[in-house]
Amino acid sequence: MRASYAVGVDVGGTRIAAGLVERKGRILREARTLTPKNGPFAIADAIIDLIDEVSDGVQRAEIAGVGIGVPAQVDFAKQTIEFCTNLPLAGVDVRSLVMTRVKHDVVLDNDGHCAGIGESQFGAAKGVRDFVMITLGTGVGGALFLSGEPYRGARGLGGEIGHMVVRLDGPQCPCGGYGHLEAYLGRPALAARGREAARSFAAQTIRDLAGGDPDAVTAENVVEAAKRGDESAREILYEAGHVLGQALVGIVNLLNPKAIVIGGGIGESAPLIVEQAAKIIGEEALAGRRDVSVIRAALGNDAGVMGAAALAFDEHDSREALHR
């Protein structure tokens, strides 16, 4: 039976979103919640509650399955979480925890891959066979699409763009390494730069948006201050975009993609980062590669949900084909 719907779940460091999705990509129902901070089982419970909410009243046979994108390194073949920087999910069998309670087939993937699948099938990269997906949020995620397919590597762990080393003497990344892209572009990194600036007299707007308390500055405060013309905030985003551009120059030189799609909460709300990254690529990429399009994602916060659902459809259809 060709199921009509799939459930997509996008697990982030800040919030979890789920949606009941049609095959053509239309989200019929949505539900969101803040990501629990009290351990992996609370996160699994939150995922299950959202799946139940969006699938309530739909016959089980009509649902192809559940796709879940997590901000982690996922061994796609084994469906295991090998490492997770921003959530306590490493080594936790999230797939089994969810599948035993929702009674649907579940497929797990990296959240960057899911966002890329969403943009590939329904969004900014539709029809583009070779592109790079970057998601800027709590962390920095990514995915590589080569010849129309997501490149996962030998164990499904490929595409960890956020943990490329961009500066050998750079700051410590949340994963424990040094000089990684995420150490410059994740929410914690931007917030730390904002707090440093807010302690000076120059970053008045950043400080005001944080209620006058430099220690309360968030990445969103920095982004909003930049939009209001705060020079310190603009400089923070300018530098972040410069680092991103330098990292992308290496990827462009290596892979020669047709497009780079930038999404995620920070990527979509901070155009200065995207513009600066595109400028650096145009100036520094090797000849013949500088025509790469640097574009903002089209699906917004729905990219991960739609991509996870598309993955569930693909897995379901593959199983059905084997049984024919």
C-alpha cells in the first residue's frame, strides 16, 4: 500500500518540531516544544508526544513511517548515534525508544542531512544535483549532495561541516576540539562574542536588548542589534561570515558544487553572515568555481521536518519494492 503521509521530526538544541507531511511536501499538522534539558529519556518522551499529536486520528496504514533528524553524528547503516555535541544522546538508542511506542517504522539521520533533503526535494535546491547545505543554529550542521544523492560516507557520518578546522589556533569548540567552524558560528559562540562586546561602552544596543545585563546576551540579541545598526554587532556577524566564507572556499575548491544553501535559525535571520561568506567565495575560490550560487534556504524552520518525512517515505517505498 502506498502510504499517503509520513511524520517528520526535527530535534534541535533549542526546540523539537514535528509535522504530518503529504508526499508532495505539504505539512498538514505541526507541533513544537522546547527541547527538554533533563536527559535523553525526556527528549525521547517529547519526540513521542509530538508524533502522537500530529498523527492523532490518522489510520496507522496511511503513515509511511517516522523520520527523525538529530543534531548528532549518526551511523546511518546501524541507525546509532555515535556523538552528539549539544544534547545527551550519544549512545542512546533513540530509534528503538521511539519505535516501540509509536508502532511505526522509524529512520534516524543527521539533522543537516534532513534539512538538505527537504531543500533538495521541496525547496531552494530542487533540481540541483550538486550542492552543499549549511545550517546555522545552536550548532553548525551540514550535508553534501553529489550527483543528486546525499553523501554520507563509509558509515553515514559524512557531512560534518561544522567540525571542519578553520583556524589551527582557534577557540575551543563545544565538541572539545579547537578552531572548528562551530566555535565561530554556533549560537554559543555568537552569544559569547556579544557578551564580550556588551561589557564595553561601544555595544549599547546589544546591552539594551539583553535588559542591560551583559551576561544575559544571546545570539539573537546580537543579530537584532546588527539589524538596528549597532556597529559592534555588525562586526561580530561580519567576522563570522568571513570565517564561514573561508571554510566554504575550501569546499568549493574541492567539490565544485553548483550551489551552497544556508539555513537554520541564525542563517536565515542574519543575512550579513551569508553576504560576507558569498563575498569571500567570490574573491578567493579558484578560477572556474566562483559562479557557485550562495542562497538562503527556502523552507525556513520546516526544512528539517519535511526532509525527515521525505526520508521516511523513501525508506517505506524501498521496503515495499522489496516485497513486490
